[in-house]
Amino acid sequence: MRPSDETRLTLWVLLASATLTVMAGAILGPVVPSIQSNLSVSESLAGLIITTHGALIVLASPVAGAIIDRIGPRRPYVFGLLLYGVGGGAGLFIDSFIPLLLSRAVLGVGVAFVYTGLTVLIYSIYAGQRMDRALGLRSSANSVGAVVWPLLGGALGALTWQAPFGVYLLAVPLGVLAVLTVPEPARPGRDDDSDDGSAVLAVFRRRPAVLSVYLLYFGTNALLYSIVVFYPQLLNGLGVTSSVGISLYLSANGLAGGLSAAGYDRLVARTSRRRLVGTAFLLWTVGFTSAAVATSALLALPGVLAFGLGQGLVFPSAFSWIEALAPPDKQGQLSSYLASAGYTGQFLSPVLFGPVVPAFGIRGVFGAAAVVTLVSALALGVALFGRR
């Protein structure tokens, strides 16, 4: 059955929203030094402008999920877009640190509602292979956003450090467009009268595989940020020292992820989510190993390409698993914990991999990552063999 034009337009609005969740921090990366100098703050305080919204996403996502389960995903999703535009766009007019930090907190709450709202909307509007395609395209849009938004932020930052904040205002007309194009899905009936907390715990007891999906998403994001944080240092030792050169490697990671995620629905139709995730682990093992032993800038490229290809398989698989495992009236909360797990993984990545550097050098980070992914691949292989 061919999707209607209305459903296609809805999907494009949802995909545009997905890129905004990536843009929240990525677009300001190139102007952090300018923020530091113009606001007269330390490097670490300037970095909080990038990370504060992530902490609020972790905290606010479960609240967003509970609200979505009670009133449906459409209104919280639109509310999140408008809050995103207000919180992010406020940076255009703020010229002191504390108010700017507070606006970033507002932005984080908006992202939490957008992230979880669009996830449940995809679950509700699409089904079967069309849902797999929507989830794959969502991950692909995230990857493309990770390439495009930093480049745009750098270009606008050449005008003034506040100019990139204006891009956040795109969320406001997108919210208006969402009101006109995104339908309100039918509300699932609530299957019990217990409070939400005990009901979710009951789901975890009945379906412990949900916790494995959270661990997978946490680990994938931690590995992703091992590249974001430590790959520039590896490249520096290989002679790639310019910000433009480094950005090309990180962009290659995003493009590779976008390509594999775009074909996710066709791949999963031919095999299974478990096998796709196992393939990703093997790609990561090869990629991280190649990074650990790379002796030239050219030999450092396969590492980011391999990780990106695997990432494009894992992210939509995680969302698809949650849809399959979550009761219909708990999809908001259970998908919100996925968002919290992912952003926690990003935040803790330097903490987890940082201690490796003094002992084994920057290459040791990628050697450790290769060991983690190899062990994960073996564990998944044993699980699949056991089931067979």
C-alpha cells in the first residue's frame, strides 16, 4: 500500500524535528571559543553552554514520557517544538552567562518533549515495514544533521557568536506546520489502575529485555562520543590539526551512519534486528582496531566509516525493539528512558574512556573500545546460537 501524500508530509515534519534534536548542541560547537571570550568565562564554563541541555534531557525525558502516555504524543511534541524555539532562540538576545545557561535548560526540556513525542508518533502513525523505514530515516536524518548543523554554525559564527542561536527559531514555524500536518493518534486504553511507576516496574519484570535495549543504546552513545571526544586527539598525532580537517572525519562518520540507516527497513526485512546489531558490533571491532593501529591520516578514515555504518543499524533497531516490547499505554515512558540512557552515555563517555589515556595513550581508548565491541559481538553470537 502506497503511503498518502498527507502521511509523507507528516513524515517529513517528523524527520525535520529529528534533526533539531541533534542541532541542540552541535550547532554551537564551532563558536564555543567566541562565547568564552565574549562572555569572559572560563573554557569549562563555556562548555556548559553545550552540555547543560543534555542534562535537562536526561531529567525531563521521563516526565515527558509520562505526560505523553496520559494525553497522547501530539500536543507534548508541538509544545516541545515551541519551547525549543524559545529556549534556543533566546541566545540571540542574551549577552550574559547565567541567563544564557538558563535558556539552555529551557531548550533541554523542549528537546526531551520533541525526542520522545516524535518517537511515539512514529510508533502510532506507522506500522510494519513502514515503521521500520520511518525509524531508519529518523536515524539517517540525525546523522545528516550531525554533518550539516556544525558547518552552518561555523559559517554563522563568522558573523557574530550570537548568530547561530537564530537557527533554533526554525522550531517555531515547524511547530505550526506540525499542528497542521501531524494527526492525533488514537489513544490506547490504560490496562491497569496502578500508578505509572509500579506499572513500568512491572513491565521491566515481565520483559527484562527492555533493560538490555537501554544498555545497548547507552553503550552506543558512549562509543559514539569516544570518537567525538578522542578522535581529534588521535588525528592531531597523525598530522590532521585543522578544525576543518577534523570536521571532515566526523562528517564522514555521520554520512556513513545516514547511508546504512536509510536502508534499514530493507535490511531488517531480509534478516533480523539481532543480526544487524551483531554486524554493527563486528564493524565497530574492526573500525576501532584500525583506529588503534592507524599510522597515517588515510588509515584513520576506516575507523569512523565503520562506526558510522554500525551506528545506522543500531539506533533504529533500539527504537524498534522498544516499540515491540512496550505496552501501548507505556510507550511514552519506556521510549523516554531510551533518550535518558543515550544522553547519559554521551555525558559519561569521557569519564569511562578518559582513564585509559594516561595508562595506554590515546590509541588505548580505541583499543579498549575494540575489546568492548568484540566481547559484545561474542555475547550476542552465543545468545543467538543458544536460541537456535
